[in-house]
Amino acid sequence: MEYTVKLVIFDLEEQQGVLNGGIIGSSYYVRNNSDDIECVINFEMIGMCRPEPNTQVTPSLVKWIRPQLYRAVENNNHRGDFIRN
């Protein structure tokens, strides 16, 4: 069986937040693509770095689900200059 492999990169995924109209690029791709997709490998947020204060926005539930992570972001003045697990 033959397969086609595509490298697809999306923009505007967090433009307005997932709950408020985000995932614009990937949604457009899915609506306008007739491929039978077998697998997706998602490299979320690779290359994002914003050292200015208040550039790291965390979903509201992070404060309750991952309080240690939220405190680290808060203590760093909400800078988007790190990657955490």
C-alpha cells in the first residue's frame, strides 16, 4: 500500500484562543482537504519565544490543574521564554 507524507504547518492556531475561534489554520485545512488522514504528529508550540512580560497566556484551568506550572509562569512575569512539562 502506498502512502503520501505531507509536512503541513499551520498559522493562527491560537489567534483568538481555542474556545473563541482559534485553530484557524488547521480547521481551514480539514474543511478544504479530501485526504484520508491516517496519522498526525503534532509539534505544538515549537519555536515560540517571547521574552517580554505578559506574553505567556495560560488557559484558565492551568492554575488549578498544574498549580506549580502556573506559579512558575506567574513568577516569571508571564514571559513566554521557556518550555515546561
